[in-house]
Amino acid sequence: MKKVWAFIKGCFTLLRQGSKLYYTWIYLLLAFITIGVLAYANQMYNGLITTAMRDQVSWGFYISNFTFMVGVAAAAILLVIPAYVYQWKPIKEIAILGELVAVSAMVMCLLFVTVDLGRPERFWHLIPKIGILNFPQSLLAWDVVVLNLYLVLNFSIAGYMLYNYYYRREPNMKYVTPLLLFSIPAAISIHTVTAFLYNGLAARPFWNASILAPRFLASAFCSGPAGMILMFQVIRKWTKFKIKDEAIFKIAELIAYAMFINLFLLGAEVFKEYYSDTAHLAPMIYLYQGLHGHADLVSYIWTATLFNITAFFLFLIPQTRENQITLNIGCILVFIGVYIEKGMGLVIPGFVPDVLGGFYEYSPTGIEMLVSLGIWATGLLIFTMLLRIAIPIMNGDFHVSDDGIHPHIGDELFLVRRVDEVEEEGDLLAQ
Amino acid sequence: MPDKETRDERVFRLTRRKALKGLAAGLGALALPKKDASAAVWESFFQKNFRELSRAEIQDVVSRLEKEYSTRYGKPVKVKTSPPMEGVLYGYGLDLSRCIGCRRCVYGCVGENNQSRDPQIHWITVLRLDKERGVDLEHAERYYNPANVPEEGHFYMPVQCQQCENPPCTKVCPVQATWKENDGIVVVDYNWCIGCRYCMAACPYGARHFNWKKPGLPAGEMNPDTHYLGNRPRPVGVVEKCIFCMQRTREADGKYPACVEVCPVGARKFGNLLDPQNEIRFVIENKRVFILKEDLNTQPKFYYFYSV
């Protein structure tokens, strides 16, 4: 126990050390978080009337962001599978980053749900024994369970491994491997359950399609890894951590397959709805063409579709997949494309037209955007902190010193533009 | 020596008082109540789900609420907890051939059930439909506003909670804050609802409404005859819905729901489905009846019919 305490103390010492850039970044995030907190205080004081949500569209930007972040958390298993099922070394070296993404994304998910509640102070009603968790009846209860489980699972795996590396010993894989393997079905379950949350509502034809859960999974395997590739580029340019090109290209290849499945399932759904042409077609017409003069989402969803298709080809063709510029463009396209498609593009057409045929066109208010900005900043702050600890440990720059008590810190700056990378770029230009 | 002892004791007392004061201030800040910071705030915060309260605890809750509402609205407010009556299952009939779309039911309901006036919350939505198209919700208009009703070529369909026998809204609630009572009325415990609005997404009839803002209910218009699970004043951030005026219908000297009473053309029928002699049974057995969105298997106890 004393050792754990020493480790935690060491981590806090480490967190306080960093370059000017590191501090600027942290303060920037803290500023955004402050703005978010103030916006949330405003929402608490006035009620959810400060959002654009109303009885017809009773979920909006918060739940859209929540849904998207559940997808991002999937990033972890796309690394865990090649690393620990196929024992592929280039990805095994970076698999822990996936778990850290999952931890940060899960915290964001829980925050997004919390700010959406009308009575957040009653959250304890959800805790079994003290309150009443309507399990297994309510899919929201399932979601509470699996999201928290997935958070704890990833935090424990990453925490245990880093703790052992800090004390310069190999983690006992007898404990870790089962947990890692369990994290694969756990990741699938968070998507499935979140999809079922919508899927189970017969009142909303747009969601009440059995293809929803598979589509969720497919798009999650695009957005999470795409975000991660972008982060890898930043990490290897600004920290000492080395990430091999082949690992990144392999992930990009996996995105291509996932995106193909995503687009195929979308096509299957579009065909079924348009060809059968029942009363249930209305939300899809609203989304893709506009209905009765209401067309707020049309330009967004076509942007998303165009982005996703473009990115699919960029990742499919080896030349563009293995070119830094087109690779990064592809990742940005996927991230934005899925953000629209799995966020507002999924949630809002569930409510428009509403169950009695009415139209209320929703677009988020400033308060909603500021609160969401605050949550994104919180997620990034947590992720930065986790990286600040994990990267030096993985590089051997942060471990217990020879006295067995005090930490040894070899990487005092953390965020610095790396010279060798600059040279490499120079070489590329010369060629 | 005694001097030092008393001094020590005083110091101890002072620090203890300070600590207690600090603690109280901290807890007060946590709860964020304004001037009326008192035991009542904590009692309501830690209140259990209504269905888990003992009879004595219900008494406490009711007297606390009655006190709170009576002070707030400046008149004696009654909060009833009358349970469902034995052998009663409520059913509702709505005669589409009579309804003229005047919306008196909408406002009769608002007055009886203490809905928010600012912003307006209506438990009943009246839809204007085209006679040519029939019951086609995709072409329904809820914001019609002519000088006179009924309008040529249109008919009207009021929609409110259908009190489903198989309600999709109650099973999705993550904390069991909403349930179906034995007389078929679907209720919400406003002190237990966390405001996640999953039930609103699940309801196929748009019957659930959310208090997006602190309800604006002028004291003069407040109806002091209330039920805990029904028309008592609602807090901000919770869901509410039609409860078949249980503060009227569940009493021994029972009255019809306000919407039935106020309807000028007698389009609304209400009664006990288990009583073969009841008017509602006559309607079901002898008229052309339909239920809304039958394919969803929600099994509404709200029957639309045509008498002519």
C-alpha cells in the first residue's frame, strides 16, 4: 500500500513538471473547462430551458456527443486485438494508449449524460441498494453498468501495467491477459447497449431498425482509430515516444474495412426504407432531403457522407494510406464524418418529425456548445495527464530511483518539438 | 491553573463552534438552497421512492409538502395519496365525430392540474386533420388558429396519455420513477425522477412533458386540491403527464376528469372498464372504435370512436 502511495505521489510530482508548451496547453484546457463550468452553472440556475431541447426534441447536442464518444472509446479494442490476440509487436508497444483513450472517452460520456439530466443531484437514485437501478428492464440502466465497467476495466489494466513498469518489473500477465481479453467483449457491449438504447424504442421508427447496433460498431471502429492516428502523429512529433509507421498504417487499413462495412450497412438501410416507402420513411427523408420545408440537417448529412466515402478510398489505396498528408486528411474526414453521422445525424431524426407528425427543428444553443466544449476540454485534460505519466514510464524516464522510494524523473519537459522528426521532414523535402 | 483550564475549554469551544459553522456553511453551499435552507431541503433530498415509503413516512412527506405549498401559494393546499380503488380500471372514450377542436379541454386540464403557465405545458394536444386523408399523423397540424372552429374539410383529434396497458415509457425509466398503478393510470414520482427524458423518447403519443424551466404557476390560479402522484405543483427538471385527474376520479364522491366535464359537445367519455353497465363499455361494444398506433402493441385504454 505504501508503494502505491509513493507511486501516486511520484505521479503528481511528474504532472507538475513540463515545458512551457505543456503548461500553456494545460492552462488553455483549464480556461475552456472554466467556461464550461460557468455555462453549466447558468444551465443549472435557469433550467434546461437554456438549451434548444423541447418536448418534441427531448435529446440534443449532449446526447449526440455522448453517442459519438462511446464510439471513440472503441479505439482501445482495435489496438488490443492485434496486440494481444495476434501478438503483433508494433501495436503491442502502443496498446496502452488505446486504453487511455478509452478512459478519457468514458469520463466524457458520463459527463455528457450528467449535464443532460434535469435533476443531476438525484444521480444517487441510480445506485443499487441506496437508490433503485431499474436493471435489467431499462437499457439506460444497462448503459450505466457497462460504461462504468468499461471505465474501471481500462483504468485498472493501464494502471496496473504502468505501476509495475514504474517499479521496473514486468506486469504479471496472468492477471492482465484475462482482463485484456475481457475488454474486447466489454467494448463491443458498450456499443451494443448504447445502440439498443435507441433501437428498443418502437415509437421512433428511425432508430427502431435492427441494423442500428451493427452500424454503431462499424462506425465506432472508424472514428476511434482515426482520432487515435491523429493523436499518434502529435505524440511522436512532440514527445519522446516512438510510434512506428507500420503500426499507424495497419490501423488505417483496419479503418478502411470498418468504413466499408459502415457504408454498406448504410446503403442497406437506405434501400430498405426508400424502396418499401412506408410511413416510416419520413425521418430519413427529413435527414437526406428535407421534409415539408424543414431541411436543417440535409447539408450536414451529405457532408458526412461525402467525407466518409472520400476517406474510405484514401484508406483503401495503399499509396494514399501510407502518405502522411492524405492519411491525416482521411483521419480528419472520418472523425468529422462520423461525428455528424453518429451524433446529431442519428439523434435528431429520431425526434423529427415527432410522434404526432410535428416539426421542431433543433440546433444547439450557445450554452449547450460551451458546456460541451468544457467537457471536451476535460476529456483532453485527463488524456494529457494520463499521457504525461504513461509516456515517460514507457520510455523508461519515470521510474522508482535506486533508493526504492523516490521517483526518478528523466523527462522533465514532456512536450517539446523533437529535432530528429524535423530532420526527417527535411530529408523528405530533399527527396 | 483553573484559569488555564477555563481558557483551554473556551478555546476548544470556540474552535468547535467555528468548525461546526464551517461545516454547516459548506453543506449549505452544497445543497444550494436559498433563504429557506432548512431540514425540509434535506428531507426532500433523501426522500425514498414513493413506493418504498411506509405509511408513517408518507404522512411525513405529505405534511412537509402541504406546508411548503401552502406557504408558497398563500392558501391551504391538500396533498392526497388516495390509492387505486378496488375493481376499477379506467378507460376513456373520445368521439371524433363530435369533437369541434375548441381546445376547452386543453385549458380545462391546465387549470385543474396545475400545469406551468409560463412556459405553457399542455397535457392534451389537439390535432387538426384533413377529412380527405383521415387519421394521417404525418399531415396533422397542432398549431391551427382560425377565428371559428370547426373548419370546413377538417376534423380534430385530441391526443393525451393513452394510459397504455403495456406502457413503453415505464420500462425504460432507469430509476423506476414512473409506473402503472392498479387502476391503469401511469404516474410519475416527481421527487424521484432524475430528468433523463428517456420516457419521452419512448412514448409514441407525445404524452410526456418536461419542466424545462421552473414552472410558472400564479398563486391565484393554483388548484389546492392535489394528489401526490398527480396534480401537485411540479419542480423544475422532471417529467409530467396526464393522470386522468386522479385527485377527482379516485375519490368516493368521484368526479369526471376536468376535460370530460368541460367538453361542450360531449365528445369525451370516461368510466370503469370492469363495470359492464358503464358507459365506456357501451361505447366499446356498440360503436366503431379504434386505438392509436395499434401496431405498436401498447394497448391503450384510450378509445377513439365515431358515434355518428
